[in-house]
Amino acid sequence: RVVRMASEDVGNADPRALAICLDAWDVVERLGSPEGELALAQATIYLATAPKSNAGYVAFGIASRAATESGSLLPPKHILNAPTRLMKQEGYGKGYAYDHDADEAFSGQNYFPDGMGREQYYDPPERGFEREVMKRIDWWEKKRRELQG
């Protein structure tokens, strides 16, 4: 239950919470009861005092619904390998920009399937580590706008 809480209720507000809970589970499996119970108590205290966010959980639900509604769309051809001559002729891999070759290791290419608009499913709150995640998302959006002209 604490592992689920670390993912669902704390999430990326404190990503360390999940590792702490998994470590506590490991301790319980290794030591058993009652010795392992202290690790569970420590994990529970950590969760109780951690910043909370279910933004990842919400985003997963929205993205899952979008995937169900849009069906099995193929990724855009530019990000797919072209192991055969026919696939190369069909445009697979054409125009692919390797992020690490781009300025600041970000090409800004779209990886959403053709026919599906670029969406942002994850909307982190300004709590805990998610403040930093939001800064990253904002930076990438700014870079994407600059690259698109």
C-alpha cells in the first residue's frame, strides 16, 4: 500500500518516495516481522511528510484515454528506422533529427503520431520537485517555439 501511495499520492513532488518505499518492502522481505516493521514505519513517515501530487496519475489516465480514443496510430515516419530499401523509399527515418546533435540536445521534433495533435498531458503543480519539472517543461516549450520560428 505504501508503494502505491508513493506513486499515486506523492508522485513526482518527491520522486525519492517511491525508492524509499521499495527499499522498505525489501527490508521487510529480508528481515520479516517485527524487525522489518521499522522500515515500513520510516517509509510511512516519509510519505506522510512528503509534498503530495497526483499529477502523474492524472496524466496517465488522460493519456490512456487519448490512446484508446485515437486507436493504434503509428509513430511519425521520421522517428522509425528504415532497415529495408522499401522503407527508405517510403520515407521512414527521413528528416530525423538526433537530439544530441542539436543545440542544447533538443531538436524539438514532434513524436506524436501523424493525425494526432501534440498534447501535454502532464501538468505538474508548483510543489516539491515538480517545481523543477515545470521549469524543464517550460524551457522545452520555449525552445520548441524558437525552433519552429
